[in-house]
Amino acid sequence: MNHRIPPLNALKTFEAAARHLSFTKAANELFVTQAAVSHQIKSLEDFLSIKLFIRRNRTLLLTEEGQAYSFELKDIFNSLQDATDKLLIKTNKGVITVATPPSFASQWLVPRISQFSVEHPDIDVRIQAVDKSEGFLTDGVDVAIYYGKGTWPGVISEKLHSEFFTPMFSPLLFSRDTHFYTLKELRNQNLLHDCSREMWKSWLKKFDVKGINANQGAVFSHSMMVLQAAALGQGVALGNTVLARPELEAGRLIAPFEEKLESNNAFYVVSNKAHHDLGKIVAFRQWLLSQVDEDEH
């Protein structure tokens, strides 16, 4: 028996146009022109010898046959997606897009991402630095790094590092040879702030440090900027021990005090529930957690 099936591109175009009831929106979704959508719809109607759309008062409507066909195709495309997802669950191949705050990307992820590529050469990593704390796990993003308390609807999150904040500064800030420092010496130093002055205020209150004005000093919008300013000797930052690791290990910053304030927030690796078990996502998540484990031992 000779089965005649319309071209897949025409079916995909029709499904998008029927879902949006708009050739323009379908064209935007498929990254083609409106004229290309019109051409695909006409070719499908010619193939089927059936009218699928009608225009009425500048409104696009489905015919009765078009509506029934659209309903059937929706289930078919969903089944194709499910079959693809089931296949990919068993593989560690493909492209993985990771969205992360800029400071986490530059200070923690980027310096070690080559290790993941060595361990998983079949997975092509794409990193997007997104300047907001959460909410960027979109359809085009497989994994995200969120900063917060770990409770976000519709996603699965796993905690990476616990965060601690402690004063950090350049070893050149104090003109002396000794490595002994006291909290009292912070009184005469310029304070550097990450996003707001609240963290310094909380730290000073927690450890009952008097005589220091937390309302002075520059405020920076990103952690990497405040750490850079501290490394250049511009003042004392209340640094995040996770993000400051490269500067501390290189000796550009020192953190001589035992007084460390644990944050209520932390970095989490986040993925959508529907895609949590995809092979490439599992591989990346496990690698991230192994990196954290190495940091803590």
C-alpha cells in the first residue's frame, strides 16, 4: 500500500499557525518569513485538497477540517517529543545550555568548565551569563544556576555550596610585614559592598564589632566587581568564600579572620522536572556536584 504523507515542514508550519491562529506568530516561532508560512500552508492545502484556514475580518480561523487535523497533529508532535526525550535520557550527547549569574560564571564555572568537556566530549556546553537571580530557566535553557533559598516552583533544585562571608582585602592594603590582623583595624578602612550595605551591617552586628560605619564605601552590582576592587587595594570587601576562591588561592586577596557569617542563600543547580533525567543534564549536574565535593575536601 502506498501511504502518502505531507512534507514534515508543511505539517510543522500548519501546527504552529493553527496553535497561534496567526501566520506572523508562526513565522516568528519557526524563524521564517510570513510569506514562507503562507507558502507552506498553501502547499499543504493543495496536497490534501482541503481548505484548512479561512480569513474573516482580518482574523485567521480554522475550518472544521483544519481544527480536527490540528488536534490530531498536536498529539503526534507531542508523541515525537516524548520519543525524542526518552531516547536522549539514555545518551550523554548533544548541546547543553547553562544559564548562570555573571559572577558565578566568571569566578567559579568558567575556570573549570574545560574539565567537563574533557570528561564529556560529546556534550557541547553553551554558557549564558544572565543578570538576574532566578527565573531564566526558559525553553532554550537546559540547566540554570539560581541564587536563593532553594524553593522555586516547577523545578528541581540541588544545593551547591553553602555561602560564608568574611572580610577580604589585598595583602598590600596594610603596609607591614606581619600577617597578624585584628578586627579593630577595619575601622580605618574603606568598606566595599556587594549590591547593598545590608551584608556588612549583618556581619558587624553578628560579631559585635563596634566603631565601623557600614554606610560608607562604594556599592557594586556584581560580586566579581567588588572582589576586583578589593584585590586592587581599594578597600575591604565582605567576600563570598565560594566566589573569592580564585583570588584567595592566587594570593590577590587574604581573608585572615575566623569570623564568617553564613548566608541564608546559596547557589543551586536547577532543571525542569520534565527534563531532569535527560542524559546530558544528569551528566552536567553530577559533574557540578563532584566539583563542589572536591572544593569541600
